[in-house]
Amino acid sequence: MIELTREQWDCYLHTPQNLVEKINSSFSKILENSVSPEMALRNMYVLLCSYIEYGFRDTECEQVVVDEINKYFHDEDDVDRWSVGFI
């Protein structure tokens, strides 16, 4: 289960806590339902596009996603922010 704080996400300060919780929950489901780190990354980028106004597609948040995906898929090759191209 992903339980990142607003500070750990490094998103904008005005981001509502309930949105952080919603993204954490969605991220957990994406990880559980993905068969590869690339699939998880692509699906997270699509999700985070809905929250650009809170900074979730900024470099810092994208790196958080990559780090969490690499931890989850620790037995597979690591992904980086560019592994799935631009979404």
C-alpha cells in the first residue's frame, strides 16, 4: 500500500490531503494490477495528468513514482522517467 505524504510527493503546498490519499490509493491499485514496471509507469503518468494543477507531472513527483515502482518491482530492471516516452 502506498502511503506517501504530501511532502514525500513533493507536490504543491495547496494540494488537498484527500487528493493525496486518492492518488496513493490509485497508485497502489495500479501497482497491484500491473504486470511490468513499464505498465505501472504508463498508467501512473495517465493518472497524474489529471492533477497537473497540483504539480503531479512535475519532475519531482515523476521521480517519486519511478522510485516507488522500482521498489515494488525490485526483481525487474529499473525504469526511469523516460522509460515509456511522453504521455
